[in-house]
Amino acid sequence: MQKLSRRSVLAGGIGAAGLMLGARIPSVQAAEGKVRVAWGDVIDVESLPMAVALARAKDRGVDNEITSFAQEDLAIQATVGGQADIGIATPFAVMQKVKDLRIFFQDEALIFYAVVSVEYKTWKDLDGQPFVFHARGSGTEAYGNFMAKQNGINFGQISYLSGSDNRAVALLGGQIKATILDLANTNLVMEKAPDKFHLLPGPKQAVTNEGLFAHQDWMKNNPEAVSVITEEFLKLYREMKDNPGIIAEERQKRGLLADQPKVTAAEITDFIKQGMDSGLWNPEGGSETIAQADVDFYAIAGALTGPADQLKWQDFWDLAPLEAAKKKLGG
């Protein structure tokens, strides 16, 4: 199967020091009446469900336009600054400064894997040992920091190497011994060198990697757009659970990823099935349990400031659109 890589989560370099709210960013241009969606990457196989859900929302009259940014922090920044209406990212690191941002749907869960040399039997064996993450402030770093704190250890030298595919190559080439990888590259490493590497356990609760988020005022002023978009994401993710082939069908129907003709329908379907089985996409879109788990995880990981038990999930999530969608669609 062609290697289908995923992207970073928390914006690289965004951390607790935060977003530069006045910095220059590329403008998000959309015709009047369009919902402007900021996305911190190009559309690829993993983001196809997002593109399909937004296309279906457009079919129902909610015109929208996705603007891709080179880095996820720019997509967050565009949404914070009002250049975009909806962001799709992980904005927790800025939400305590920009207090009216709310996530209203979990686009993807934080599904990564700690792939390490077999010499490290447990997390405790990594105390004082070098570890490689995607980028400062990234989801991989949040994952590693969380597990380190849970196991009472401190990593030794921390290094950064962008891209799961690059870190997989470094593992296989012997340049590094411990890192965090996405699903596709974890499979690649374990297929090629099962005698050299193994997986360490990760967080038990699948917290939010990428969520749909917006300013509360925009959500209040555009309830129909929020409702339709939420419903289409929820319907599609439920459909993916029962029929993972739907994404390949929609890709062909809508001409998505036309620049990647070598990715076959079978490969896309297999990847979607693996993602659904691993919990990458949640067919229920979120819940109080997930919202609270997000707060607990990102507080421990350092993206949120303050003890988790003093933080309220309601300050980061607005479940009203999702609850309304579930009531309308059932479930």
C-alpha cells in the first residue's frame, strides 16, 4: 500500500508562549456569503473525509471555501484574527488567551504510536534517553510529555524531525531509537523491522487532534451554517464506520485529489478502515467525556495552564451544535 502520511497536530512552535496575534499571515479570500475554512496543510488522503463533509455541506447550500496554509499555526492564527470563520486544527495552546474560541466537532483523534527500539522495554527505560518529536509544541510532543509525566520520567536529549515518514526512515536507518509515529508509518516500521522495534502503550482516551473551532460570536450569528456543517461531518463519519469505501466513492465522484492518481480506491478504503478501527475518526463527533479528556490531557502535556481539575471543558468546547445534530439524525 502506498504510504499515506498524516500531519502535525498542535501548531509547530506554538506552545504555551503562544500565537503572535498581530503577526502577518496570508489573507483568506472568499466570495461574500462563503464560509471561510482555514486548514493547516494540503488536502491529502487522510484529510479527504474533511473535504468530503464540507463538499456535502456545500450541496446543502452552505457555500464554503478551504484555504490551505503551509503550517497549522497559520490556520489557527487566521481563525483567531477573523480572516477565517472556521479553523480545523488543535487550538488549545491559544484558547486561554483567546477565550471565545470553541471546538464544536472532533475532526480527528490524537492517534499516534510510540515506536521504540526493543532495548526499551517500558516507558521507564526511556528515563534520561534521547527522544525525537515532530516539532516544538506539536501533538507528538504533547503525547510524549503526557506519557513521561504519567510514568515519572524525564527524557534526555530532545530532538525534532518533521514528518512521520522522515522519522520512520531515521528509525529504520538507525539514526534514532525512539519517536512517535502516525498509523501508516508505524505499520511501515513494524513490517520492515519487527525484530528491532516495538510499541509502548499510549494514552487510554483518544483526545482531540484536530477539531472544528470558531469564535462564539460567529457561531451565534451563523447558526444554520454551523448546524449543516456539523450534521454533514457527523453523517459522513457514521457512514464511514459502516462503509469505509464511501470516501473513495466520493473522491471519484467529486474529482478530489486529482493530482494523486496513483492512490487507488482500494488503498483509500483500506486506510479509512484502519483509521476507523483505530479511532482516528469518531463516528459520534465528540462528547462531554472527550471534552474533559482533552482538558486533562493538554493540561498535563503543558498546552493548557493550570491544574486540570480547575479547568472547565465548557471553556474549550461547545457541544450544543453536535447535540442538536445527534437529536436530528438520531443517536
